[in-house]
Amino acid sequence: MKKQTLILFACAIIYLLAGCSKNDGVAPTGTTPETPAAESVAVNAVGAAGIAGVNWADGRDNFVDGWVIPSGLTAADSYTTVSAKANAVLSGFQTNISGVNTVRLPINPPSVLESWWGAYTGAIDRALSKNMKVIICCWESASSRNGIIDNTTQFWSMWQTVVNKYGSNNNVYFEVFNEPHGYTLAQLTTIYAEFLTRYPSVPKGRIILSGTGYSENVTGVGADSRFTSCLLALHNYAFWATRNTAGWESDWRSRMGSYKNRTVVTEYGATMTTGKNYNGSQSDNEVAYIVGSCNVFRNDGVASVYWPGLRDDDTYSIQRRGGSGTSITMTTTNASGVSRIRYGWGL
């Protein structure tokens, strides 16, 4: 019994020391996903639903006319081919960004209501088979891009199809509409209320409601009692302003208000392909932004999904795609960026 007590006491001391390190406001310089220091912290991701994710985006951006097709896939791919390619991409995420457990995927009405859906579901199904959470989010078309649903009839038909297939899967989350900047708060909450009315079987905890503007502030939607149990999507980018690290931390908190426990940052990101050191000097606005962002995510317990995990030819992409066909390879574009992303997840 004495030996067991001593062991338990030693474990408690180690746990307390690890907890002190986890709450430090500055990431451990030089810590990367490959180092023992990063891998030794065995904790769950912080924030709503334990989400720790990356976006997998269309190389044209997710605002497209027609089918939205994430990088590496092609319109000619079958379900089997999409599944095989997705396996390679998602395995790359899991290997190179240790701790990732969520992928955010785009849809639009043509992608779901036309033949592509039959193939595209291979990506969603593959992620689910790998025990990942999937956030399915609707984008508007490139030709309008006014922050307003292009066609409401098609919009609701699209979501009905998606909910019919994945509504009962506890690892699928539904982000109703990306960056709804064309709506007032009252107009937007009317749409969200209709979503809840149309799909009452979907648990509110798996419904993600974008904040107002470019998903840039969740306080208005969060305050609406109809959505108390829903998650809230927040976006914020360094190119929107210039601030120091503390300024970015304050800015994030003002955008969340008292709703951090329900907030999922479904997009944030900065340049990763030009060699910036995100464990270095914070005099650079993007470095200050990434450091401040991930400090808030970690210390305030806010779920985050980096933009993007993969998007071909995007300087923000934390992974680069190589290979061909179903033999896709994935490499990290910025190890210091990965360490910050993981730090924001509480890892």
C-alpha cells in the first residue's frame, strides 16, 4: 500500500507540473510535432466538442460555380477513388499534425444535388472511418459571393440530403452557412431558426452557426436563446488588421464575448510557405496573430480549425500535396506553424 501511495503521489506531482506547462501563455520554442516534448503531453484537445481540426479546401477556393472539389480530387473520380485519395490526405494530416481529429469539408447545392455527391461522400466516409469528426459547411457560389444564400429552395434541399445521410452520425457537424455577411442579425437568426425547425432530429450540439459578418463575431447569435445549445463559428485573419500579440488576444476575446465554450474557430490562418518562424520574433503581424490566436485557444479553451490543412497553391496551407493519382504524399510547409496549431489545441 505504501508503494502504491508513493507512485500515486509521484503521478500527481507530474500531472501538476504538466498542467503548469499547459497554461503557459507562450508556446515552447522549438517544440514541433516530431519532438518527444510535443508527443509526451497526453491530453484531449481543448474547446467545444474537443474539436482540433484543419480545413481541406478546393484549390480554386470553396467559392465556386458548380461542384466544390477539395485539392487532390477530380470531378471524374468515383466513390472508391475519392475514398482512396482521402485516405492518403487524411493520413497525412494525422501523421504530420499529431492530434488532429477533425476535418472541415465544403459543400454547395450542386455538389450535393448532382452526381458528384455520390463520389464526394467517399471523403466524408473515409474521415469517419478514421475516427475523425467532420464539419460539413455550405459555401455560396463564386459568381454571387455576396454573403447570401444563392437559391433557398436548393439550399434546403441540399441540407435535407446531407442530414438524411449523416444526421444520425455523432461525428458529423453541420455548419449552416459560411461567412453570411449579406444578412443582418435578425435575418440570419431567422435562417438558423428555420434550420432547427426543419431538422429537429439533429442535436443542437452538432449544429454550427456562423457569426455575423464574415463569421467575425458570435455574440449576437450566441445571445439568442433559441440557439443556446448550438455551437458558434468564428473567423478572424491577420490581413484584417495590424496588432501586437496582446492586441490579437484581446480582439479574439471581444469577438467571442461570453460564448467561448460554444465557439469553434472554423477558420484562422497565415502565411506558411515563405519560411516565417512562428516561434520567433513577434514583431511581424502574422507571427503576433498566430501566437496570440493560439494562446487564446489554449488558455481560454476554444476549439479551432486551421485554414487550410490542404489547399493547393495557397500560401497559408500547412501541408503540401505531392504524388499523383491515389498515391498522394503530404509534407509539412512550416514546422513552427504546426507547433503553434497544436499548442492551440492544448497539445
